[in-house]
Amino acid sequence: MSLYSHEISGGAAWSAPVRAGRTITLTALADGANCSALLLGADRVDRLNIPDTLKAQMSARIMAPMVLMSDRGLALASVTASSLDWHDCLGGFGHEAHLERFGPSTYGEDRNDWRRGARTGLVSELTKNGLDERDLHAPINFFSKVAISDDARASMTYVADHAQAGASVTLRTEQDVLVVFCTAPHPLDQGAYAPSPVRVVVDVASAVDQAVDASWTWRDESARALEMSRRVLA
Amino acid sequence: MTITEVTSATDLDLTVAAGAGALVRVPAGGRLRIVDLHGNQAADTLLFDAADVRNKYSAFDTIREQGAVFLTTGSRLLSTRLDELAVITGDTVGRHDTIGGACAQESNVVRYGEHTRHQHACRQTFLAYGAAAGIGPRELGHNINFFMNVPVSSDGDLHFDDGLSAPGKYVEMTASRDIWVLLSNCPQLNNPCNGWDPTPVQLLGWWS
């Protein structure tokens, strides 16, 4: 039995405090899913820093077994498993502007199927936690891929249907975190409006053996961020 | 050191020493030029709406909307509200990074080891110079690295390379509204982003 299981509807936002030493597994419940994710540290000031996460691990995408690092060089979570080898972290969160082609949408007209960009959902969840738009940071768009070309400008192209129903990714929390998720479409998704629901399951992580753990042994940089979290927060 | 172009400006002419910073208010329509005086010097830069610093530069909104990772002439520098804060209107380098972020003491420890913990880093400069405009850690976003070369590849890799810049090369932006430009002249000693030897940059401003 998992500690917690919840289905986030397509186009909806959700947040939760999750203690250190937990797994968070996201599962796409339909094809073409997107789940924009923010991650804040135990003090709610320190937060996910995508540029630092990328340059420390020489990657332009998020994949297992990378460590997700904060502004202050701490490990927030590790990507311990993923059925996809690429989760977008360059495309940012969607705005209402990206949904204008579907026409206006309001609660009055569409009830709970009204169309909103991920930014709106993410800020709403931040605000519930005493935070606001100042706390926005570059998100991970789980299940989405924006391909990079080897041309002079490093052109970006959205890859439709990167994720199929059943695709999953698992994070292991390395400190107490606040996770904020929104299942609104990826801003570069030019397809029909059909946001996929995503299941989130929280469970207790198994004990970590640093000598063999995939994230601890991924790169020296990954291990140093994990070690700093262990020292500071143990 | 050769300076290939000498320019004076009426509204701002400020040399920012290696490891120092600057906070400059640029009025709508004003042009701000950053000159890489000695070449290969990363100029870490953040922009804010001067009317509301919560409306901050967003690296990832910017690159998504232009459909390309590198910044150059014509790049619209957008905020987290998708407002246009400025446009790059001059660039003698060719491309600039905005996904590599700034250095911090703590990220230096992660990247290079504990011995770098007390080396000066951009994040302190941002916080020290930003305070006068009410810019604290929550307001800091992911910055532009003018003159820095961070190649990305189609197989999803990223690395830091020698800069493409050279003495006297510059980048110029035109403000689309009143903005704060917060600059850290990068003190990083542990990778080639400053040619292993941080040097001054010059800020030139024309406000009308």
C-alpha cells in the first residue's frame, strides 16, 4: 500500500509537502501527457535551479539518475527511475496565450474543464503555500520533449506524443520539499486540447546504499549535492 | 589588450571591474551596450520591470517563444508574465547563453569541490547590487550570460566552452519599458567562461 495516491485531472494543478526519504511516482494516464513541476526546499526559499542542475551534470534534459539541485547547491530530489530518457526543462510553463487558439474559456462557460495555462495553476498553488509569482522558477515538464537542433541557434522543436499512456517517472526526495504540479498542456503542444491526467503516488523510499545507488554514483557533482543535503539536513 | 571600437555615451559610461556589479535603470527606449573590453568575459545579467520587480526576466519563456536556445540580435527578452522587457538590438559576437545560469558559492562546491566554497561568485553580486531595487533571493531568476558559450546538442548534452567573444565585442539591448538591469561581472576562476582571468566590462547608455 502506498502512503498516498491521487489522480491529478488533465489541466489541473496540485501541490503537497513531501518529507525526505519518499518516492514520488508520476504516471501518465493518456498519450501526450505533460506535467509541469516546481520544487521548493525545506525552507521554501531555496528552490529548484535548472541551470545549475544541467551544468553540474552536463545535460540539457532531465533523466534518470540525475539529481535535482537547488539554488543553494543542495539535492532536492533524485530521478531514480524513468520510462523516458528525456523530460523537457527548457520550454518553461505554459500561459493562457498558448491556449488562445481554442477561443475564450471561463469557469462560467466551461465549468471545471476551463482552459488555463500551467503558470496560472502553479502560481495558484504557490499562493496557497504563502508564496507567489516571485517564487516561480524554471519548471521540469515531465513527459514532454523539446528537441534541440545542431544548427547555429540551437533551434527547439516540440516532439508530439513523446509519452504514451503508462509512461512514468519516479523521484526520491532528498530533503523535505514542496512539490507543485500542473497538468496543463506543454506550451509548444500544437495539438488538440486534450490534457492528460497524471497519477501521483507517494511511498517510503528504500534505504540508500551510496556505494551502488545510481544517483550517488552518477557523477561526482551529483554525489556532492546529495552529500550536502545529507550533512545539512540529516 | 586591443579595444577595437571606442565609443562614448552621454547617459552612462561605467566600467565594471572583474567581480563587481551594477544596477542600472534603463528608461523605455533607452539603449544599453555592454562591451567586453578584454574578451571572453561573461556578463551575467538579469532584467526586471522597474514598475514591479516581481515581473522578472524569464530565460525559458524567452527561448521558447523565439524557438531557439541562443540569444542574439532580434531576441525579445521576456518576463515570467510574457511581457517584453527589452530587445537585443546589437550584437557583434553572434550568440549568447541563457540556460547556464549564474555561479554561486554553493554551486561551485557542487561542481568543483569544497575548496571553492569561499570564492566570490555572481549570486552574491546579484544580491548585493539588487537590494537597492528590492531584489532579493525570491526575485532572482535564471540569467543571461552575455559573451558566454554554452553549446547544447541534439543528443541532449550541454557543456561550457571557450567564449566566442573577443576584445571590444559588444551586445546592445533596447528597453521596451522602464527596466532595471542587474549585472554581475563574473568572477568565476574554475572554468573557461572568463578565459580563466576575469576582466572588466564597460556599460554605455543612451536614453534617448
